[in-house]
Amino acid sequence: MKHIQQLLPLTLLCFTLTATARYPPPSARHKTLENPAIKPNQQFLHPPQAAMPPSDIAAGVYISDVIGKTQDIAIFSSLTRDIDSVSGRLEDSSQNATVLAPSNSVMRSLPRKPWENPGDYGTYGSDAYSGQSGEDRAQANLRKFVEAHVVPVSPWTEGEKVKTLAGNEIWWEVRDGKKIINPGSVEVSSIADKVGNGEVWILNGVVNYQ
């Protein structure tokens, strides 16, 4: 396990020290915990973009342009850049998406890391994420977590059942005046951005990703 901690420094410290710390994926190609754009003791190079009213669509601007500027979802947004299937879609003007981004507080309170699967420890033991095979396993888990929070549809209408990029079927409804994602009854706290190829929603929880 010591080996994977060196290769995959996705430790709980990333969550507890700062909401804007870099949360690196389990890949040996990342050599530092820091995100050049987000440092624990440094303000953003550019102030976080204020959430736009849902009725305003920023023409010529795409999700990839804005997701990293919303401070409340800095941890999750950093993960999207490391999953090619997601980052490619968010910068593609021809493919719409609704990003369901858990807030920083949600990400910090997860019972396990996004790249961990309890079943892996049962099958492979404490060294489940050691070596190349372990790193590949962790990367696959992380990809599933991120893809489970991207809906390949926008606009996404109430009651419309769609499959996330991870293949899980979800839908949303308005309940007691709040937008709720099912299954799981995950509350949408706000819509951070609405741009040319979709929207970014901030969640007060995580959708099912197993």
C-alpha cells in the first residue's frame, strides 16, 4: 500500500486541508499534489466566476472554460481534467452535457476516495492498488466516479431518464421547491453555469457510482 500512496497521493489530507487543493488522479504521470491554478495558500489567479442566472447562456463559451473557475467545486473540477472521456466532451461544442458536480464539502466527507472500491480490498487485499495493475484498477474506479456525474444531455428536462457516461440511469424532479436527482434523492444546490454546450449543477451529495 505504501507504493500506491507514493504513486497515487489521493489522501484524505487533500480534502481536510483545503477545498481548493489539487486532487490528483491515480497516475504516475502526476508528480505533485498541487494544481498550478489552485494552491492551498494562494488566491486564484483569476477570481472564481460568479454563477450566472440559469436563463443566461454564454455563447461561444463551453463547460471546459468555466468549470475550473467555480471555487465551490474545485476538487471535482480538477478530476474532470484527468478523465479523457469527460474533458474531451466538456470542450466539444458539438456534444452537450450536464455536469453534476459535488461541492467541495461533499468531496471532503466521502467515506472513501473516489478511486477506491471496497470490493477491491476484499479481492486483492491491502495491496489492491499497488503496482501497475493496482494503478490501472484505481484509474478505472476514478473514471467511473467522474463519468457517473456527467449526463450527456442538455437541456435535461424534469422526469427525463438518461444514462450517465458511466451507464447509470438517473432523472430529476422538483420536490418541495428543490431540484432532486434520483435515485438517491441528491439535492441540487444551484446551477453554477449555463454555457454553449451545457450546464454545471452543484450537488449537496454524490450520485450512485458503483
